[in-house]
Amino acid sequence: MKVRLLDLDRGGAVEVEVDEKAHPIAIINKLKELGIVGRFETVIFGVSPNGRQVFYVPAATVAQLVAYSNQTKQPLCFRRFPIHGYGKG
């Protein structure tokens, strides 16, 4: 399943191919694999009604996450956060 996410930090959209039955964490792993998210970063993803905030969506699968986005007509998006304590020393 192709998932289109808005990048709220850098602007623009990112499209990733993820198994629809996979846990949503597969999206983070795919973003890291493609180099979109850094090694010492993680992301929070969900829907954004205003293009600034990310509202978390509790979903067991990628398909549920996409269905919620389509049902509420709010785009899926993500925002980066550093993983503190990694990469130093």
C-alpha cells in the first residue's frame, strides 16, 4: 500500500510503500530506510487538521491509519524528533 505523508518540518509530501497489514511503526522504519529521517531521529505521525500540529491516531495497522485519514478527510503527516542520548560520546 502506498502511503502519502506530509512532512511538517521540511514541507512537501513523501510517499512510501508499506504493507497494509503491518504495524504503523513500519512507516518510521521505511522513512529511515529511505534516508528521509536521520539515524538519531524518530517521528510522530498522525493527522493534521491545520498543517502545524500532529494528532496521534491509535491504529493497529497501516490500513486502519489510512482509513481514519480518509474518513476524517485530514492528511497523514509526520514531524521529526531527536532521540536524546544517541550519537554523543
